[in-house]
Amino acid sequence: EKNSDRIRLFNAGKTSMGLDMIYAVLSLPENLEHLDKYKSIARRLSLAQGLTEKSAKELAREGKAVVYIDGGLHASECAPAQHNIQLAYELVTGKDEWTLQTLEETILVLVIANPDGMNLLAEWYHSHVGTPYEVAPMPWLYHIFAGHDNNRDSYIANLVETQNITRLVNQE
């Protein structure tokens, strides 16, 4: 965020282990400057209260597509979380036509769904580098309350991480 005007970081709330759950919003600087306007348009279109077909079409033309991608729900499946980091890097540094058009037309929201688990896994790995256990799985699961079934929490939103994501997707 300090090095690019194409990304803003926000705090969705605390995790189960008390960390800040950070998410990134990426777009062109002009879009990020008017983020509240685009959030309002998306909210009005999703609720569709008091909109005529004409006003809905006008809002749709004026608004931006909001794309939400999360990764890292199962911390031992590292590719999705690493994808988010790589995607963010490519979007904040890219100068090609496709990247600029994507950033012009969309507002991208990137979330690491289980940051505690990612930290637990990284700490386990780093403490065992160079030992016979370097590539061994952790002897415990990667969420302190849900084990590895944090994906099944989406129907009840019992975990604070799920509550944070649900609030972000459905209200924010």
C-alpha cells in the first residue's frame, strides 16, 4: 500500500488468535478514490429497492464490477493464498493493456481466509528447516477451534474469521 496507489489495505476484524485480518482492495487510483461511491452503487443494485429498470441500468453503467477472491482457508493448501499475493503483485506492478483495463473496470477484493493457520504452518516449517521433519505435516490442525473444518463454518458463521468475511461480502 505504501508503494502503490493501486492497492488499499483494510482490517476486517480480529482472528481467533487475536491477529488483525487484513484484506486488500485493488483498482486504478481513480476508482479507489471513489470507493464509497462504488460501494453505494453496488449496494443499491443488490438491494434493488426503489429502482426502475432505467435507473438500474444507469447505475450498472456507472458502477464497477466487484470481484472477491479469498484463499488460504485450509492453510496446508498454500497455493490459493500464494495466488492472492502473486495476483496483487502483478496488478500493482503491471503496465500492460490487459492489467490496466482490468483495474479500470473492476474493484478486486483479496482476502486470506485463515491467516492464523497460515502463520501456524509457516512457524512449523521454519522451525524444522534442515531437520528430518522439514517436509512433515504439522502434528496439529491449522485452526484452533475448527481444526480443518473451517470451510463448514460458512453455514453458521460461528468462527470470527467467517463472521469477518460474511460481514465484508454481505454488508461492506
